[in-house]
Amino acid sequence: MVIGVPKEIKNNEYRVGIVPSGVEELVRDGHRVLVESGAGVGSGITDAQFQAAGAEIAAAGRVWRGADLVMKVKEPLPEEYPLLQEGQLLFTFLHLAPLPDLVAVLRARQARAVAYETIQLADGSLPLLAPMSQVAGKMAVQLGAAFLQREKGGSGILLGGVPGTKHGRIVILGGGAVGINAAKVAYGLGAQVVIVDIDHSRLSYIDDVFDGKVVTLMSNRRSIREAAAECDMLVGAVLVAGAKAPRLVDREVLQGMKEGSVFVDVAIDQGGISETSRPTSHADPVYVEEGVIHYCVPNIPGAVPMTSTYALTNVTLPYCRKLAGEDLAGVLRADSALAKGVNTWAGQITCPPVAAAMGDEAVPLESLL
């Protein structure tokens, strides 16, 4: 199989879909790997390093046209839609629920689109999303803390405080991978930390992990409203695999928050958890609504590619090798986790949460193989 790795074109997206060690493994498996010239520069990887691992360096058009399987980091942008080939296998983060135009393109091209974020193991975990959630959670706090600075429009509070002053308070909505990692950083900085979740067993686990030093609250409208009113930073860390993020924060909640507080919506790539959330970029990351600074960048890990690119390849490569095998239908029948990653196939939507977001019904993948 020919595997293509194009350069990412999303604003300030410095990750690349594979690293040289991954190229070497795919070449040893008998595949050709086409890497777009300059694709790895942002991650500190040169064309020469990719070539030494066995890759062929090519222009963007040749990578897309010549690949049976395209391996990326982020979803194709409108400029890339014309490059998508009929029936091509696409392996990347897709986050399709808030992207009806991309869904329409994938269906029209009969793309076999496999999303990193919906590959799901039997225990409910998301192995390809996990490392990027860890990165995003940790970064959410350090990014939000910077915008709390007065010269950036924030309230001017230091999360960790100093002796004799109040410490900052951070409220995290969601106790999954993003939430836990945000809490680790916030707690390490000395902030007061509150985690809100709908799963009591998850809250019990968090209470044990942090030895009772992090406040845990059951999620409901009142607890969110009251917790938000007391915080300096609010982090949206809620995830429903493949589906649009639930809207947990409305204007009433924001109006009750402190002037100059910061809201970091990590769930923005699934539509965001607030009615005021809209995607921003690393180049222009924030805006203000109801006196609250909103940070809604959908590719937070792209800013730290030296960590993110390698962490991502660690988990995506084994699945790429499966997808590039000779009996793809057989692999998907045998691997239920990978099968859940298929979002579109043969012009049909096969992922139920994505179909629901489109107002459609999913077609069982088994009927299309």
C-alpha cells in the first residue's frame, strides 16, 4: 500500500502524522511512504531524516493523488477537499459532529474515513485520543493562567498565590483525561481545584488520587453555576466520543462569573460546551463574552509538537499497520475497537454519534464490508 503523509495546514499546526521510526516500520512491512516536503519541520524532523527512514519526499498534490491511505493529524480543511481521492482511506482526527460540510465531502468521495478519536476499546477508553487529551489538559491551565494576567485582559490573579494572599480557583468540567491532567497542573501550581462530573465512581477515583485535596462535585445546572461564579478559570473538559459536546455553560452562567476570569474550552473541537464558544486559532486565540475571556483553540497540542507528534505516533502506528494490511475487511470484522473508528464508508455514515449530529441514521459497517 502507498501511505501518504501531507503537511498540516491548520493555523499554527506544527504536528505531523508520523515520525521517522514509524516510516521505517511501515517500509519494513512492504509499504511505500510518501511524505510531503517540509511536513515535519514544525516537529523538528527534516526531509532528510524521513528519507533516511525510507520515505519518498513529494509535493502535496502527489502525496494525496498517489496515496491509498492518507495519514494526518487534523481533519481536512476546505482547501484540501479537492485533493481527497475517490474511495481513499483517511486516517486522522476528524471530529465530524460539528462539521457537516466535511461529512458531505467524505460521503460524496466515498472516503473510508477512520477517526482517531472514535477508536474505542471494550472498557470505553479512547487509546488514540488519550495522549492528546493529556497534552491539552496540561496546556489548558498554563494557557489560561497566562490570560489571567492583567496586561492580557485578565483579573490579575496568580493561580498559586503567595503567602498571605488568596490562591486562584479553577473549576474543571469533566473528570476524564483532559480534566485529570488539567487538575494535576493546577494543583501543582498551588491553585484551589474543583472537578465537576456526572459519574460518581469517577469522582470517587479522583478524590482518592488527589487524597481529598481536590473538591469534587456532581454535575448539575446549579453546581456548575455556583462553582463557575466562584472561580478564576473555568475549563471545559467534557467528551462524548464522536458526538457534539453537551452545552453545559449558558450566558446566565457566564454572567455570574468574575470580570476578567478565563474560560478554556478544550471541547471546542466537538462544538464546545458553551453557547458562546466558537473556534479560535493560535494566531488569534481569545475573545471576550460577558466579561469572560474565552480561549477556544481546537488544536491546542499543535503548539507543542516536539511532545505531541511523538506521543501521537506511539499510539496511531499500530492501527495504521492494521489498516494497511491485505485484508482490511477482515481486520475491521476482527477488531471492534478499530471498527468503531470508521466514521464514513462507501458514501454512508457508520458512526452513530456523527450520524445523530447530522440528523441521520448510521449504516452498520458490517453491511458495507
